[in-house]
Amino acid sequence: MKSAATFLTALAFVLPALAHPLEERDDVQTVHLTFHGGPASYDLAIPADGNTYPTNNNIAVNSIDANDYFAYSNCQFNAAGEKTFVQSINNQNGDQAIIVGPPQPIISVSCQGFCLGIYGDCYKNGQFVAPCCNGFCAANKCRPWIAPN
């Protein structure tokens, strides 16, 4: 009788887990970055797989646009000298950028992790899913930094 109660208790914990299996995600997320240096700019799209990718460009970068990925937190930017990064959000349209100081060439980039787009479920069944790429989590959904007009 005692073993039957133990079995039923264990079964009570296992069945709910089987009812809500983990969602499978596609391949790694792609990060789209735009590097700006004065009037010049260039684009780079890399997978967020933790590998380091060269930029193959020598312009002195002063800002990096990253509107589909939380690059400020999830990317490592390698430069030739000392650098400081500051996160910036455009209060007119909600675009996010990383300000580079002092301006200098970015030699390589490495990004890792997963984030959710606008109106993605940042919480599901009471469990945290992932951070928002370009916005904040409110009422279980990723909301844009700036409310659409």
C-alpha cells in the first residue's frame, strides 16, 4: 500500500511535465547589427552561437544599431583599444543602439543567447521564457519601448 502511494505521488509530478513538453526552438537566432562611423556604415548578420566573427572593416565605429537582438547584454564586441559601451534607446521610435566611446574599429563580435521579439511571450505558464530583444516584459508579453501611434 505504501509503495502504491509513493508511485501515485511520483506519477502526479511526472504527468504534468509530460502534458507541457518543452517547446523546441529553431536553429540559433540571427543577430543583425549596423555599425556607424561618421557618414559611413556597414551591416553584419551573425548567428548568436557564441562563436567569434570578424567584422572585416576598419571604420571608427561610434554607434551600433541592434534592433532585433539585445546585443548590449548578449554580445561581446572586440576592439583594438580601451572602450566603453552605453546602451541608448531612441525616444522617438524605440530603436536601440550601443554607443561606442571613444570611436574605434570593432575587430570582431561574438553573440550568444536567445531573446524574444515584440509581443512574444516572455512568461508562459508562470515560467520565464526569455528576455525581450527590443522592449520590456509586461503582462507576460514583450512590449515595445515606445507605444505605437
